[in-house]
Amino acid sequence: SALVGHTRRMLMLLLAAVALMLLIASVNVANLMLVRTKAREVELAMRSALGASPGRVIRQILAESTVLAVCGGLLGVALAAWGVNVLVQLAPPGLPRLEEIAINGRIAAFAMTVTIAVAFGFGLWPAWRASRAPLSTAIQGNVRSTAGHQRRRSQLILVSSELAIAQVLLVAA
């Protein structure tokens, strides 16, 4: 309370809003990864037919999602550092503890930890779905199957949850 005083509730609300925005972005990326693994279904089926275990397919897709998330996390930390510098320069004179506002190593490490956790959390579902794709329907091409309906249902669940979280943010705002 000595640091934030009476603004604690407002800062916690802001933290919740940022966490919900991260969740929306993560669900969006998970949905895009589902679509991408659907487009690569024949390739992944061939890998499985040539002897790749489901664990190997999962590791490959998780590695791709981790690389994507780390690039996004690094870009986010860089933009945050730039944004903090701009906001400090635009701050009115006499603002208390203005010189303490900065992006330090602890904040960058926390951001990268959250980035890795999000990459695994939301990359695991598309990876798991891709590893369970039946070889026969994947190799045959555009044959309608129950796997396509399940994937479409997964996408609808992701989009619905994304819209629900956005509604919560809108109402809170």
C-alpha cells in the first residue's frame, strides 16, 4: 500500500484487463494454429505413415508455436520498452517516482515466462489434434469425415470463448 496507495484496485482491474486481452490473443493464435495444421494434414499424415510417432508430431507443432510465441514476446517487450520511454517523456513534470518507471530484467523475464507458458498452453491443443488425425482420411484428401466436424467444433469453441471474453472486457470497460 506504500507504493500504490489508493490505486491498488484500479491497477488490479487493469492487470485483469491485460490478462484477458492476452487470453483473447492466445485463443486467436490457437485457432490459427488449428487452421494451419488442417492445411498441413497431408504432410503430417505422411510423416506419421513414414514412422513419426504422435509424440514427434506434437513436439514439432509445439516447437513451431513456441518459435512464433517467442518472436511475438520479444516484439512485445521491445514495443513495451519503447512505449514506456514515450510515456515517460510525455508525462507531466512533477509526477512522483517518474524516474522509476522502466522495463527491467525482471519484467522481461516475467514476460518471456508468460510467453512460453502461453505457447505451450495454446499450442498443445492444435498439436494434440494433429497427432490424432486418421491417416486414411488425411491422405485421401477432401473426404468428409468426423475429424473435420470435430476440428470445426473446436474452432467454434475457440471463437465462442474469444467472443465471450471480449464481451466481458467490453462490459467492464
